[in-house]
Amino acid sequence: MSLSRADIGHRVVVRRVLPGETGPSGGPAMTDVLGDLEAWEGGELQVRRRDGALVSVPERDVVGGKRVPPAPRRRPGRE
């Protein structure tokens, strides 16, 4: 994993395992969380998605992650 606490305050993508779920290949199911890394304490990462939802990701479930460029600006009238 290339994420660190130095990435707090930046936009990141975090790949995580979904415990107890099976993916299409028969291995563990995984998903990505994209947003601003707000905190990393107590063994959990807190990522704020674009829709405002705060997603808690246990450190033990993180497979990888990295800092990504800022989100493109939305044009007025587009969602």
C-alpha cells in the first residue's frame, strides 16, 4: 500500500476487501473508495466521497491505495 498518513487532506483511491464476500473469480470480493482522506487513526481510514458520505475503512481490509489528482470541476447545470 502506498498510502500514508501524509495523504490526509488529499484525494485518494483505496482498494479494500469486502470480508465474507466472494468475487466473480471465486476469490475475495473487493471494491474501491474514492474521495478525500480525512483521518487515519485507531486502525481506520476515513474517506469522504464526493456525495458527502463518510466511509470508514478498517486498515486490515486495505489491499492498496494511492493519491489521485483533484476531481474535475463540475460545470454549472450538470450533476
